[in-house]
Amino acid sequence: MKRFFSSDSFWNQPLAADPAVDPRSDAFLQMLAGDCGGPFKLNTRTWTVPLFEVDERTPRRTVHQRRYEATMRNVRSWGHRENFWGHGPGFGRDVPIPDHAAPDPEEDGHLALVDWTRGLVWDMWGCRRRSDGEWESNTGMLYSAYGSGVWKTADFPVKNGESIHFHGPGRASGVPVVAGLVRREEILSGEIHHKLAMATWHNAYRQYVFPAAWTDGFRDGGLPEGAVLQLNPALNPADYGLSAAAACIARAMQRYGMVNVDNAGANAVYVEQLEVHGLSWDGILNDDDLKRIPLSQYRVLKLGEIHGMGDVWHREEQGLKP
């Protein structure tokens, strides 16, 4: 089965048999249980990522850079920027987008395209088809489907205090949009062989760890983006009455873990959006299927080096001082 990134990629490496747990694990989990928290839900229908497979026959299009509005609440933080979001190197021209393609319907508007033969991925945030038929997106990245799946902060000319979205990445943590995405074919096969992507409302202010390259967190003492959580490996999914699909996800959480990649209004795991393909998770997987497992069954693994930079606009949005 195809999977993103190389076999030795961080995203595809199982956790050690007995990984070290961070000494603040219990405190982090208590925080995740607070406002906009609780047991993990699955983002299957909205606020997630539609994925389209493309090839040499797919129509090539130009994806224009999208402006951000002058009335946006974050202009104070980004006043030194011109009114454009950012596309990464090589992105924008000759992007293969099927005629029937559509981004996620929510504000984030994520969209990802993969050409397995050429080994290329295009991903976007804030993507939309304009009324004139042209495409535009806030961000855009072009990268190898078989590379490491990890970017470094130094790969982007990002300045402390601004958004990494100005430089191409479609995740606020500066990781590929497809990294950790649970895909339909994996669920149907019964096995997921990579780490999962999760998000929370309780991300740390100006603190991130590998594999994140940035952060938009706003909470003092919060969970750094890039942190890895593991579901208790001794847990038996059958004890919680999980569906076959949910049990498949739970086993991946135990063996590979999940990575904190973004801000969200709940503790959530990203699952491929199917409605844009005319398909559905109905009868297979529901958004609440993992909520049977309490947060006490998870643990935050020992954090790596903490980097002290990041975006400030969520902080300002919450009325907090930078």
C-alpha cells in the first residue's frame, strides 16, 4: 500500500518499545481535558483534508496567491507584511487539479494532490475556485511524496512573531498537510503504518519541538506543536467497544503515536475528507468513535529540544499580551 514519505521518515517510524514519557504528561493531559477539550474526536467531514490522486492526464492549472483582507484581526501582528499569503518554491504553475476537485468546505479550505508516479505532492490551505474559474490559495507547497516529510525552520525566511503561512506551509506547525492523515484505503485494509496528525486548542505560546518548524499556539505552558502522544499500548480496543475502523486508528496511536500539528476547537485527529469524492464514512467511521477512550489512557512522550519562536496572532486574538 502506498504511504507518504520514505520508509525511514520520522512519520513512518514506530515508537520504541518503551518510550520515555514527559514528566509534564499528566499536566498536559489535564489541560487538554479543559475548555475545548476532552476525549479525541475524528475530523472526517469538515476541518480536514480532501486528497486527490493525479497523473499526467490531469489538467494543469495556475494557482494564484490569495490576498488576506485588510480587516483581518491579525493585521496588527503582521503589519510589516504586504497583503499576500505565501507560496513555497516551485508552487503555483502547472498544478494538476481535477475538474471535480474541491477543497474542504470550512474556512481552512485544505486541499492536497498526489502524483504517485512522479512522486510529487501539492498541498494548500485557504484554497478556492474563484467565480472566474481560476484557482487561488493562501498557501502552497510542492514536495516529494517519498522524501523525509520534515521541514526545518531554516528552510523558510520566517520572522519571529509572524505566520509561517506567508512562506508556503499549510499547517501552522510548518509540517506537510498530508503528514499523518488517516486515509480511506488504510482504514479499509485494517492497518495504518504511520504516525497520525492531531490538533488541540491548548498549544504552547512560542514553543515547538521537532518535527514542527513553527507554531501558532497561544497558551502559556501549553502543549508544544510537534509533541507526540501515545495511546496506552496495553489497552485493548475491544474493551471500549470500538468499531473496526476506530480500532484500526487506536492501534496506530499505540504503535506509531500522533503528532500535534495545529490549532483546533477540540482535541481532534485528521481523517481524509471523502464527501468531495462523492463517498462517505457513513457505516464505517463516525466522528465520535474514539471518544469512548478517556484522555487518561494517553501519554505525552518526552519532548525534544523546545524552540522559542512562533506566531503571535492567536495570542492577540485571545486578548493576551505578547
